[in-house]
Amino acid sequence: MAKGFYRKLAWNNLRRSKEVYLPYMIATAIISGVFFLTVGLTFSGKLSNIPSGQITKSVFAMGIGLFAVFAVGFMAYINNFLVKRRKKEFGLYSVLGLSKGHIGRVLLWENSMVLGIGVAAGMVFTLVFGRLLFLLLLKVIHVAPDSEFSIPPMAYAVTVVLFFIVFLLTSAYNLLQIRISNPIELMHSEKTGDKKDSRFLLPRAILGFVLLAAAYYCAWTIDVSGTALGAFFPLALLVILATGLLFTSGSIAVLRLLRANKQIYYKLKNFVSISGMFHRMKQNAAGLAAICILSTMLIVTVSGTLALYLGQEEILEESYPLYDVMVYVDKSDLKDDAAVEDSGRRFDEVIGKLAAHYGVQTDIDSLPVEKSSGKAEWSDEKKKTFYFNDLKRFTHCVYAGGNFIFNLNCGQTEGYAFTEALHEQIASGAFDGSVWGIDSVFTARQDGYAIYGGLLFLGVFFGILFLAVTVLIIYFKQVTEGYEDKERFEILQKVGMDEEQVKSTINRQILWVFFLPLGMTFLHMIFASKIMARMIESFLVYNWTVTIACVAGVCGVFALLYLWVYRMTAKMYFRIVKW
């Protein structure tokens, strides 16, 4: 072979099949760029220098491993999806005289070019828009943009290693497929569907229906937040299994029942439509199930993290119903009223100086506390008043329940700065060890936005990953079906159907196949919304309106995006069929 023959052949293949490889490169760029940014944020020293930035970094670090697993799995799935639809081309190479080794070398070059260009484009995109995304993250976690964002070298290394693993796995699979196949099988591989095994079709369909019904029932009847949190992931796995069974077996079983009904089947419109749907579902059932599962994962991930983020203030209200700031003291040092009075005066003086320095106002009149005649502290839920038997008021704070409490009339920034300064005073030993800790709603708010803002950002990143794979599967399906339907279009015209009838028939089939995953996704979300609301109650967000609104809003945006993808890919499909 001439020098560079395989490389040139691989490059020519990419150029000739750009309608397939260009979307694959774009998806690779999106996935690698998002992963690159996630790793960059995790190892960025700039993020550590902002309030609660270390917490946000920990959230991103938690997501790196999970994101890497999903990325590798989805890239392998897309590669398998793509290679299966190119086997006829590989068979043609064999007929023209190329050995399996030659074909394998071409595939290695193609894979390296696609992944290399895709990863490079993803990194460039992140470097160009990284600062904008970093500023958006700071906005989400309620931090002033006072630091520059830069990608550390570690992010480059981790991203390259991950996609080198993707290259090894996908190349190994491609070479194995070439080695175990013969040219005749390769030439006819496009005619084989996602599922060849039709045994136990009806039992599998019934099993899928029973599993889905059981998962829906459990999701709808669980009323304890802790139970919902523990049961969600097992139920999610059950729904995934049931979805696969219903698409691969249930759809075919329903079509068989329709075909068995002669009054329905033996009508021209129904005969052609049902026969065509048989072919489409046999070819694409697993792909449709994947679209449905990915769409559901996208909506659950984004809406769940969004609900937690938007419910942050409710979480704070539930966690801090009594005070804005509480300072813990060593009760063994405050054995009598004189000790409480002495410690209270010293502590009150420090609070007053810090409040004046940071321009905040302390407030003890708004504290819902009263003196109790009993021995135990308790609260009146109707009046939202807390009673203490050791209540003692000072100028800037109140001694109640063995600790000092007070409110602040100020904004979040000033309150956070004040409580951090007070914490430094306590840590420096300014109170002779009797004061040992502080709990502040301002610190909790900053930490909460760092956690839930980071989770929201991470949820959006996962949503982008799921969306990229979903759109790519839809795109490949439309391209593949376009070339298949071009032949079917001509055959139907030859047997007597006019062009309008053929278009109408194929249009109905495409609409059914395309919107079946979307309808199933929304059905999943109807039943998932309740268990999601119960789960989020575990984080003290009891307002179901927030969760349901987030689910509905994300579903609406996803539906619009799904329709847009359909319109774009449908144009390409009809262009292929027409020409």
C-alpha cells in the first residue's frame, strides 16, 4: 500500500460521510468540553478563594467520576450505533479486496481523527467561553465576580486520558466486529434490527407492563420522604428495564394484535401503516427506548437540582425559625446567673463593636422567645413562639437555651462578613474558651447556594450530556431511515400508491416513532413527580409547588427542544427520501 493510504482513505471517508461524522464530532466536542470544564472547575485554585468555593469544588469533584462513566458509556453506545449502520460499507471494502486488517487500520484512523478533532474543538470552546461560564457559576452561587478563571494543566491531562480510554474501547469493539463478521453478513447487516430474538415476545411484553405498573404504584404511594429517597434509584432501574421491554417486545406485540384483527388490518391505509411500523420497530425499538430513558434522565436531573436550588430559602426558613445567629457556649462555665451576666456583657460588647464596624444592626426584639414558667423549653406552634426558663436579655443578644442568639437587619453580604469576623474572634480565644462555636443563617445561606448552585450547574452539565446523546441518536435514526425509506418510497409507488399517499403513510409512521419516546417520557415524569417531591422533602423543601413547577417547566422546555430537533432532522430525512 502507498504511504499514507489508510490515513487518506479514512479522511476521504469522513469528508464523504460528513452528514454522519460531523454530528458525531459535534457531540464529542460538547461532551469533552463539558467534562473539561467540570474538571477545570474542580482543580481551579480560583474557585477555592471565594466564599464557600471549596464546597462547590467538592460538589464538582463528586460529579467527575459519575460524569466520566456516563461519558464513556454513551460514547461507546453512539460508536456502536454508528458502526452497525456502516457494516454494509465495510462489506463493500471486503468485496473490493481489502482484508480485515486493512479495514481495521482505516477504522483506527477514522476513530482517532473523529475523537481527536472533537476533543480539540471541545477544549477550544471551553477556553473561549470558560470565563463566561465561570461568571455564570459565581452568579448562581451568589458570589461577586472578583477572580479570574483559568484552566489548570490537570484538566487537560484528565480529559485526554478519559477520551484515550474511549478511543481504546471503541476501537477494540470496531476491530472485533470486523474480525467476527464475513463480507456477506456485513453487506446485509442494515437489514437486521436491534432485536433478532422474537421468542417469548408476549411474556416479555407482559413482564414489562407489570414492572412499569409496579414502579408507578410504588412511586405514587410512597408518602415518607426518607423511604422515597431510598427507593428512588431501585425504582428508576425498574422503569429502565420496563421501558426496554415495552419498546422492544410490547410494541411488536401490540402490532401483532392489530395485524390479527382483520377488520383493522385489511384496510389500505392501515395495512401499509402497520406493516411499515413492524419494520421500523424491529429496526429501532432499542434506540427508541434509549431516547426515552435519556430524556427522562435529563428531565429528572435538571428539574430535581433546580427545585433544590429554588427551594433554598425555604430550607433556611425551616432550619432557622428562631434566630439569625446562635453562639454556642460551654454551659459548665455558666453555672449561675452571675456567670451568665458577666459572659453576656463581654460577648454583647464584642457584638456591638463588630456590628458598628461592618455597618449592621443587631435586633433582639424580633426574636420569637418568651420566659417560661416551667423547667423545659418548648414552643407554641400556633403563635410560633419559643419559651425558655433561662431567658436573659442584653443589648445586642439574648441568652436562651444555654446559648446566645440574636438577629441582624442587613443584607447577605454584610451578614456573612459579620459572622465570619465573629467566628474569627471566637477561634482566636477572645472569650476565654467559654464560647466555642457559631451557627449563622448567613453562613448557611452561602454554603447552601454553594452546594445547591454547584448541584444545579452539575445537573445542567449532565442534562447537556444526555441531550447531546439523545439528539445524536435521533439524528442517526433519521438518516438511516431516510435511506431505507427512499427504497420503500419507490416500491410503494410502483405497486400503485400515488406520491401523496406514500408521503402521508410514511409521515404517520415517522410521527408515531418520533413522538412515542416523548409521550412515554412524560408518562414517566407524571408518576415520578410525586416521589421527587417526597425526596426533596428530605432536604426541608416542603412546598410541592416548587418541585412540580420545575418538573413541568423543564418538560415544557424539553418538548419545545424536541420539536425543534424533529423539524431539523425531518427536513434532512425528506431531502434524502426525495433525492
